[in-house]
Amino acid sequence: MKKEIAKDRLKVFIQDARLLSDNEQAALPREKREAASGKTGLWIEVACPEGACSLEKDKITLPAGGVIPQEAKGIWLSLFCPQDQCLIEENTDLP
């Protein structure tokens, strides 16, 4: 599986996802329908085994194929900054 980015678009495969039918969309809570009103997009349902999905800081994390994990390091960081030695956590860490 492969991630593709083209003109601000991210194409990913989301396993065990399905589109909601018109009846299922109509049965959604009013606040969800109103939040999506006038916007282009799809209502999908995603399987979240063992807490694979999370809602944190107004962001939704879903299990998706073809996406490199954010915590993955490149070769340069792995060689020259092992164990997050180059990580700046506070402005006082700056020279």
C-alpha cells in the first residue's frame, strides 16, 4: 500500500471502513449533521479494534494503510540523534 499526496490531498486505504447509507446519515445526531452541513465529504464507519481509533485535541486518529507512522525517524536522525538527543522540548534547550 502506498501513500499519495497531490494538491493538498492525501490518499490512503482505511481498512474495514464503509460508507454510511442515506438512512444511517439521517440517523446521526443533529450536531454531527449540522457540523457537516454544506461541506463536501463522505460519512464513513471505521472498525476500531482494541482502541485503535482515538480522539485527542480535536483530532481523530484512524488506523490506515499506506501511512508512515509519525514517530518514524529518518536515517539522518537515527545516526546522528539516537534516543531523541536532538529533540528540543523547551525553549531553554536552545543555545
